[in-house]
Amino acid sequence: IAEAKVSVLDRGFMFGDGVYEVLPAFGDRIFALDRHMARLERSLSALGIDNPLARAEWHDVLSRVLENYGATGKSVYIQVTRGVAARDHVLRSDVVPTVFVMCTEQRKSEPKPVVAITREDIRWQRCDIKVTSLLANVMLRQEAEDAGAFETILVRDGHLTEGAASNVFVVQDGTVKTPPYSEHLLPGVTRDIVVELLVQASIACEVSPITREELHAADEVWLTSSTRDILLVSKLDDRMIGSGGGGQMWSKASGLYLAYKHDQLSIEAQ
């Protein structure tokens, strides 16, 4: 950290002109690597930034970073900005992208159900791009912290979008539902895997719009993210969700996900 340097004229610093990915790793292996790299490439393409490294070069960089970090559970952060240029709102094609990669100890998943609040989704109109300019997300997530909650679940035009740092599922009458992708929410790696696993297990699962009223009336509410897996929400806006922590469907989904994760990583369950 002491030796790393980025120019003050980097467009990531000046404009938040960049994208990022967070990849969970265990030992020397990254979980769902291809899915994360595909999302990074989509984000870069959406901003018109050329991918600075070929897939094999990315693998080499990530391997070297993992080798230098000893913890079993790690979180690898990738950030790519448009690069260094004179401060100007107009984009330039001759700028070389800046690449920053670091590894930190992965945060432990919450062992118990968590509390969440809802707020209006005040973010921009392209939340499907994983950009570094996250001030609105930070402010919304801080509202949860200030309220003694874990996450802020966002609602736009009366419909659920996602959490400030997570995707959201609800369960109603035995059916699992999650909102469809649009420009208002980020495609989630964990979210996609959970949907696939539920379908494979013949558990009723729908990708369809969810109203604010359906969210509050749900039997279960889940949060998913790459570093938190699947979290059960017990209380939303000071109201208990379902039985307030039973989560029978969540237990099934969590079991399926952890088994898949361990199988993909070829490691024993811890």
C-alpha cells in the first residue's frame, strides 16, 4: 500500500470514471472467476474502456496477488479506470487505463438473520454498470448503519430494485422471486447462481417485478452478494418478516449454494 501510486489526474479520481469487481477467493482459487471477469468486461464495454489485459493476463495477475496473501478466505478487488489525462469532461481515446488490484481478508458471513430498512432509490439510471462512483450507495448504506440495520433495500417507482450493496429475493407462498434485470440494478453473480440452483432443484422461482407492498408482505427476504453469500432478513423497517427468522426456504437455498460453492472450489465445507 505504501508503494502504490495513482496520479491525481487519473479520471477515476477526478470523475469516478472507472469500474470494479470484488471476487471471493479461498486458498489459491477464485470462486466464479469466469462470471466475474465477464461482468468486468461488460462494465468496461459499457463505458467504452478497452480491457487493458487479456483473460490469461488477468489470471496471471490474480494468481500473483493471491500468492502474496496467506489468509484462507480472501476478497480480491479489481479497479480499472479510464486512465490519466488533463481534466476534461470530454472522453479521449488515447488514454491508457489504470489497473489496481488488491487482496484483503474476506469478511465473515453474518451468522444470524439481519435487519434492513427501505429507502427510495436515488441513484443514477445505469445501475447495471459496476462503476466506482458509489456515493449514492454509500449514503444509502450509511442510513442503514445509522438506523442500526445491516442493509438498505431500494425501491424505485414503487418496485424493488436491489440493496445498496446486494441483490434481493423474496419468498411468498412457497415461491422465490427476484426482480428482473434492467438499467436500475446490477447483474449479480451470486444472484444468478442462486436462481440456477433453485430451478435445478425444482424449487418454484420467478424473475418478475416485486412491488413495495409485496416486499413488506413477504414470508422471507434474502440478500445476496459475492462476499456475503445468502443472508436472511428478519426485520424490515421495524417490522418482522414472516416468523422473524424461521427461513425454511432460505435454509434450503443456502444449503444448495454452499454445496455448489464447495464443489466448484474443490474444498471441504468449513
